[in-house]
Amino acid sequence: MSSASGRLAVEDHSRDSAGMRYVYPVVSRRAGGVSIGINLNPNNACNWRCIYCQVPDLKRGGPPAIDLAGLERELDAMLDEVVVGDFLRQRVPEGQRRLIDIAFSGNGEPTSAPEFPDAVEIAAEALASRNLLPGVKLRLITNGSLLDRRGVRAGIARIGAAGGEVWFKVDAANVAAVMRINGSRMKMESVERRLRSCGALCPTWVQTCQFAFDGKLPLDADIADLVDFLGRCRDSIRGVHLYGLARPSAQREAARLSAVPVAWLQDVAARMQKKGLTVKVSP
């Protein structure tokens, strides 16, 4: 958790740590430093309901209208604090005092906002005007479900043009498991099409969360489906971020979820690597 002094920690990804509506800083264990988050879902609404989601009071739906001018003001203020001010020294643990990215993440699916491509342009211009590209990346963390929208593809292409990347969620690869974990009826044929489309627009990593449910590890058959699916898509992606639970879920299933052993995660990674995939493991 953040300490009373307001210092950031990997265990706390609070969206209101800066007192802003759209912009928030976190220390990201997977990115490896400070990430400035952009939350386009301040109403805690998402088109999926992942049972490990840390967003409290999560509900189904889309975001409210985004105040793009307000977003730009907040992002400029945060970047000034981090790049010019003493934010890193005062609030970030030693060893992690570096700005890694601006990440579209937040409290729901960021691409569900019609303003998503305009928000990407604001972020890209903010980095470019400070000569922070390509060292500081633009990232999109997405469930990929809205890749068929022209505006979403345009935003992703802009991220790619700025030297950024997409982290595309694939936690499971059969209909039953996707419904159980993500609350989505997505067919894997659609997921594959959208994943390949995303990879053609921008460097794309798959992010896969694995956890135990009621003390039981994921079914081997489900893992086999996932490994086979990702293996088929290896020519469209840079690799896989395979990770476990670092923070407690805020969903009703929270008490039934627990972390998987590190050795088990590493075994799953080895199975993926045999398919020719690059895998980064974050227990």
C-alpha cells in the first residue's frame, strides 16, 4: 500500500492518488518503473467483468463523455511534476525513479471511449513536445474486444507510430474459460482476428493472468488450449506477459482467488516457449 507520506508502491494502483479525474501515477512491476495512467472509465464501467479485477464497484457499461481539454491539462501537470519537478524523489522508491510510459488503462476498457483516438493524440503530442519519445512509451492495456471499430484501430495505429505498444488481454482460449474468468462470451475466432489486426497496427504483447480458484490450479486442458492458441498467433505478437495476482480482487469472487506457485507459472512459460513464444513472467 502507499504509505502515509503518499509514496507509491507496486501493491497500490489507486486511480485517485494524484487527485485528478483522468490521470494517475503508479509504480508498475511489469513496466519496471513509474507509469502515468490515463483512466477513460472514471465511472468504473467496463464491457467485461474479470473476476480478478481490482476496480471497486465495477459495473457493466461504457464511459461518460471525456473532457479532452481537462485530460490534457491533467496530463501536462503530471508530466511537469515527474519530468521537471521532484515527484520521483518524493513519492517513488529508490531504484524505480524513472518514467517508463503513459498507459491507457484505468477502471474499464479504455477503447470503449469514443474519444480514445483523440486522447491518444493528446498523449503522443505531450511526449513529443518534451522530447520524451521514443524513450517513454505509449501503451494501451486492452481486452481487445473493440478492435473492429475504426476509431480504435486509428488510435492503436497512432500508438504504433509513436513507438508504443499494446498489451492485449488473453487469459483463456476456450469459450467456457473466457466466460468464467472475464465474463465475456467472446469466440476465440474473433479474438484471433482482432489480435492479429492489433499486431499489424502496433507492436503487441499478450497479457495473461493466472490464478488458483478455490485453491485449485487452472485445468491443464484450459492451459493447453491457451498455449495452442498463442502458439498459432506467435507471428502476430511480440510475446506474452504471464503474471499472477499481486493485488487483491475487488470482485465478489475475491476470497476464492489465490496466487499460483512461481514454479507452476514458470512451467506454463516453458510450454509457451516451446511454441516459439517469448515469455516474461511476473509472479
